[in-house]
Amino acid sequence: MKKEIALIAMLALAVSMLSGCNLIGYDEELDGAQAVAKVNDTEITKAEWLAYRDYLASYYQQYMQQYYGYSMEITEDDLKVYGETALENMIKSQVLADKMAELGFDPLGEEDAASVEAYADSMWSFYKQLVRYQNYPDVETVEEEAARLAEEAAAAATPDEATPDEATPAEAAPVETAPAEPVATITDAELDEMLTRDLEAMGYTREYFVQSQTATVQQELIEEYAAKDVTVSDDEVKAEFDARVAEQKEKMTETPTLYAQYMSNGTDCYYVPAGYRGVKNLLVKLPSEMSGEISTLKSTLSTAQTTVTNVQTQLDELKAEDTASYDEETLAAYNEQVAALEEQLAQAQQTVDETQPKIDEMTEAAYAAIEATAQEILARAQAGEDFDALLEAYGEDTGMTSEPNKSRGYLVCEGLSLYEQSFQDAAMALEKVGDVSAELVKTSYGYHILQYATDVAEGEIEFTDEIKADIHDELLADAKDAAYEAAVTQWTAEASVTTYPKVMK
């Protein structure tokens, strides 16, 4: 019986000892070497997968912080999602790698490989120059110094060109000067070593550019292969054009102002709604010096008004506090803070009170300075002088110097908010093509004289060769992208892919 008890005690002690030693411990290297997936004949290890998963998590964390100011906490559920995404991407990447080898894209052919090497050389040289100008802007190598000194000596030995009559005695007999003493101590090779070391510290090597460009070229080759049979017919292009026309017609019939907005921001337009006119604008601008002073005064006023609002809010909150329980020291500090804010408020309000009249006075003077000229031009336009000639001679609106505005004028329709209201109202008040504004139109830019230049025809735009080519290229690019994605899906389905979910725990 004693022997049995002793045996049990020994076994218990052994288990206790083993549980605390490495014999049954965790081996990170062995665990990382396990396969989480096998694609054809290639294994994706757990260590590779974890590194990529953690990279994705870190990337999205930084992205949210940088662009949205959101500190993103990575949860276990997040890690699971990133892990699934990482594995999916790694499998796809390996499928593509195997397909590139099968198609002869890895390694690259002789011509493509040569282009990659040339690219890597140019980028490596370019980055070295960037680092040199950034880290060693004043360094001159021995070889560069020698070349510079030789060039300076040659220039000094060649007298300035002059005729015998023009040459002075000093010019006719140049004084010999001793050559400058060399001061550079670093060679081209030594500088190159320094630049290489600096770039490597930043993670850049020539091999990096080789690998990066190789991957780019291989990706282009396999995308071209996947989309080699993709075409877009003229009928498809026309159908797409008609669809775009119909879509915009529906939108713009309901909201005509969209057309001017699209044209203003560069969106392609395929339909013109009813109600648009072209209005030419002859602007007599406020004097630049005076408008600059007005702008400065307005900035000062805006800053002061903001201060008034913010300080008043702080004062209101402060004065709403119950100070009955404050001790003498706290109450003194409170009163001091109130007094400081009231002084700041008074100063800001004084700036507002003083600045607004200055703006009004300067603005009135600025319009007065151009009114006589603007009235004279208006009278000539109303008397029937050629408006385009007047525009060419006196107009100061740069927007009217290029097409289509130069010939058509600005696009205007009812309800548009692109222009200052006085301009919009005056443009729509013109009754028929050829009419000139009855009086000067005043905006923050100066005085305007407007002409109703044309009515803009309603309907779909002309299906030109240029539009046809643009739509064709867009459809072709989309079709090639779709063909590539379909090919990758097919190649992945055809590949031998095995995953090991338990290893990913």
C-alpha cells in the first residue's frame, strides 16, 4: 500500500515538473511553420499568414486615424475578419504566381527583364539624387571639384571677346592668377556608399525597385492575357450613350440646374434641359489695390466677429456658475477670469465697430472709382456697338476669354445658385437674344454689363467621334477588368486549394 502511494506521489510530482518545463511548452517557430493552406504544391505558413493579417489590421487602424481621426481598437472579431481576408488574398496571390509561371511570365522574358533593369537603374539613380540634395546639399566630391576647377581655369584663360580698339590694357594682357586650392576630401565612390547606406536605412535598395517593377510588369502581362479576347462593338458604345442620355434627361428634366453644375465641375453631359441661355459678361473690376484692402479688412472683421461670439459664449457659461460657495481665493480667480474675458470681448467688439465702417467707406470709394468707365461702356453697348469688340477691349473677366464661354457666354437658367444673386437676376431679366442689361449690375467683383447671347438648344448632345472614342475606352477598360476578375475566379476554382482552419486558431 505504501508503495502504491509513493508511486502516485512520484507521478504527481513528474506531471507538476513537466507542466513547468519546455518539454510540453509552446514552440513559436514550429507553430509558425505549420501550413494554414496549400495551393497546388505551395504551402502558406501560419507565420506568413499572421504577418499579413496583422499588417492588414495595422493598415486599417492607421487609415481610420489619418483620414477620419478615429482611434480604432482591434477586437478578436476584427482579427478574424482580417485573417479571412489575408488568407483569401494569399491564396489568390499564389494562384496568380503559379499561373504566371505556367504562362511564361515568371521569370520575365528577355525584353521585359531588360526594361525592368533599366527602370530599376533610373529609379535607383533618381532616389540617390533626392537623398543627396536632402542630406548632403553642400557636398562636392574630389572628382566634381577637379572638373569644376578645370572649367574655371579654362574660362579664366580665355579673354572676353573684344575688338582691338575696345580692349583695355588690362583686357589685352590678363593678369595670371594662381589656381584655387582643392578642398574636397570625399570621392564619388565614397559618396555613393553614403547614399546607398541612407537609402537602405529607409528600406530602399536597387533590388527593391527590380522586384516592384517585375511585379508590375507581370501583373500587366497576366491582365492582358486574361482580357485578350475582350472587344467592345459600336452597337454597345451607342447603347451606352443612349443610356447615359436617358439617365441625364430624367434627372435634368426634374432638376435643370444640374446641367450648369455638371458643366461647371467637369462632369460629362449628354443632355441639355430646356430653359438655358448663354449670357456674355463684360466686367469692369474694382481697382485691385482697393479690393485687396477691402479683403484684408473683411478678414479682420471676420476674425473679430468670431472672437466676439466665442468669448461671449464663455462669459455666459462663466456667469451662469453659482459662486455662493466659492472661497475668497477661488472667487478672486473667478472674477479675474471674468474681467479678462470682458476686456477681450470689448476689444473685439471695438474692432468690429471700427472695421465695418472702414469696409463700407472703402467699398463705396472702389465702386465710385470705376463707375464712370462702366457707365460709358454700358451706354456704348446700349447704343448698338459690337458687344464682342467692347468685351475684347474692356472686359476683365478671364472666364470670358476661352471657349465655350467666349462665344456662348455663361450658362444661366431659372433657379441657378452658381452666381451672385444680382448677376443671376439681371441675366434672367434679359428678354430676348441680343438684349443688353438696362443698367450696371453690381457684384462683389465690380460692375457687370450683360448681353443675352444665345438660347441653348434642348436635347441630347451630338454623338461625336470623340465621345464615341471616350465611351469605347471606358467600356473596354471595364470589360477587361471584369474579364480579369472572372479569370482569377476561374483559376482559383481550378487550382488545388486546401485550407487548415484549426491551425488558424
